Amino acid sequence: MSDNTVRLSYADLVSLLEQIFVKNGVSEHNAKILAENCAGCERDGSLSHGVFRMPGYVSSLNSGWVDGKAVAEIEDVGPAFVRVDAKGGFTQPAFFAAKPLLIEKVKTNGVAVLAIRRSHHFSALWPDVEPFAEEGFVALSVVNSMACVVPHGGKKAVFGTNPVAFASPRAGAAPFVFDQASSAIAHGDVQIAARAGHELKPGMGVDRDGQPTNDPKEILDGGALLPFGGHKGNSIALMVEILSAALTGGYFSGEFDWSGHKGAQTPYTGQFFVVIDPARGGNDVFAERVAGICDLVLEAGQDRLPGDRRHVTRAKAERDGIPLSLETYGKLKALAEG
Ligand code: NDP
Ligand code: PYC
């Protein structure tokens, strides 16, 4: 432990975050799910969605924008289709409530989809998909957020930062998992750069006049982000809007109105999952085949696979504790004590 750092076990961090959620109107059941999600992000070094997000959660709860006690309604709408109305609550408790039925349908049919609407997702997506791959399934998920990304060549923000996450079993190793925004950079990382006074790399965003800028404050102050990869990332962002909102009955990123809730930060949209049992694919060495292609990628010169950094960071945190600056720890304690 250095002078400016405390190191918490995962269990202790979960407990601290749970207290914050409960203190701010979240039911104990929902608080545990959200605290585990946020602590897991911090543990894995997914800092754009770790404890840095806690003041945003609290601010949203206190604004009355999100219902921390919401109990989702699950609808069994087809042999391979589950639909969930999150009732204005956070997405993860709605997702956990629907997961047993989703998995039952995947086991019966080989594939099933889950559509969540009227939900607030404020975190990373890998915690949603990685556990499916640990259980032997292939999973893909998308979620939209708040309009802060201009279409390729456009001037007005239409898309959210709209991540796509994918997880697959891989023999002899942790699952192959990637989880990436369809914007050039996640909004969370822009906020972190603005606070730290760091410039962004070129090509991340535009200012309020639509001019390219590397200044995160200009992006946050009326500017916008760009999609990753030009017109190709643009189409991914649009696909995410369609799957997460048009298909689920949720809102598009530019559709919901939070102006009556000062301090609201959690996007009120939808999330979509497709989960596949690879045993139905006709290849009983699927996980070995995935390991094979991953090895080929590494042998061909890619220095690491997506997810590798997280697993290294997780292992270190499990050994040494999750590092938090004293300042951050003090802020969390203050939020927990109210
Ligand atoms: P990054 O660009 O940091 O990483 C995207 C993916 O690429 C990760 O799987 C990462 O793995 C992998 N990766 C990064 N560098 C390399 C490399 N050199 N070689 C191989 N793989 C690499 O993520 P984003 O900034 O795009 O997104 C960050 C998070 O923000 C995501 O978890 C996303 O879900 C979340 N988000 C949530 C939103 C919401 O509405 N809820 C909206 C937008 C984003 P690794 O993690 O191991 O580095
Ligand atoms: O980092 O882009 C982001 C984000 C949006 C909503 C939650 N996280």
C-alpha cells in the first residue's frame, strides 16, 4: 500500500458500493447486482465504467429519473424469444431476472434472444456476456445510450456510444471476449480525460460547431463524438440503435427526454442479446477450434487478444487488492455515509 492508495478486496468494494446504492434508494436485491457489476469493472481495470461512475448513479437516482427498486416484468413471447420490461429500472437486475428463462430456451432450441426495454444501462457490457461463455455458450449483446455521436459526415448527434460485446468459449483459456463502443472513444473516457486535463488523440470528436477537436471539454460542452472507423463504424452504431431500440420497444438514443430530471445521467434505452449453444453447430470441438484461430492470430503477430488485459488486471487485483486513490476512496465513503 503506497501513501496515496488503498487496496480493497473485491468483497469489500462490493459491500461499500452496495451501501451507496441502498442509501440512495436502490433495493437490496438490485444494489447487490449493480455493486458487483461496478466493482468487477474496477477490478478488471475497465475504469471508464468502474467506481468513477458512482456519483453518476447517485445523481441519476436522486433526480428521480431511474427507479432503483424496479421489479422487471418478464414475458415469454416465443419458443426462443424472451422480452423484458425493466419498468424504468437499471438493466442488470432485469437481465438477471430473465436469464434463467433465456438459458432454458437456449438449451431447448440451440439459440434464444432477449429484448430488454425501458431500462437504464450505465456500465460495460462484458460482465453481461462473459458468464455465458464460461457456461459454454456464445453470446452477443448490444445496448444504445444517449445521443452524443454524430453520424459519419454529419453535424447533429444521433447515436449513442452503442457498444457491441461478444463472448465465446475457448478451450484451455479464458473465453474470447471483446467489448467495444461504436464511437471512436467511450463517453466515460472523454469525461476521465477532461477531469485529468488530457488531450484526446485526433479523430475522436468535434466541437459544438462540428469542427474536429482533441479537447475533451469541447466535446462535452456541446460537441460530439465520431463513430469509429468512418462509415463502417457508423453502420454498426445504426445497427445497435435498431437492435437495442426498434426491436426491443426501447427508446433510440436521441428519443428520451431527461430534461425534467436535473442530474440524470443514465441512458433510458434498450438492450438486446442473442445466445447460442455451440454444441448445436455440428462441431463437437468448437471450443478447440476457437482456441486454434485465436492462436493463429497471435502467431501471426497480434500482441494480445481482447480481454487479455482485463484478465491480467483481474489476477493482480485478486492477489494485491483493487487499488483506489485515497481521494476516490474518501469520496465513496462519503457517498456511503450520506
Ligand atoms: P476499448 O477501446 O478500450 O477496448 C475495446 C476492446 O478492444 C476490448 O475488448 C479490449 O480488450 C480490446 N483491446 C483494446 N486494445 C487492444 C489491443 N491492443 N489488442 C487487442 N485488443 C484490444 O473499449 P471502448 O473504449 O470502446 O469501450 C469501453 C467500455 O465502455 C466497454 O466496456 C463498453 O461496453 C463500455 N460502454 C458502455 C456503454 C453503455 O451505454 N453502457 C456505451 C459505450 C461504451 P481489454 O478490455 O482486454 O483491453
Ligand atoms: O462510456 O459511452 C459511455 C457510456 C454511455 C453510457 C454508459 N457509458
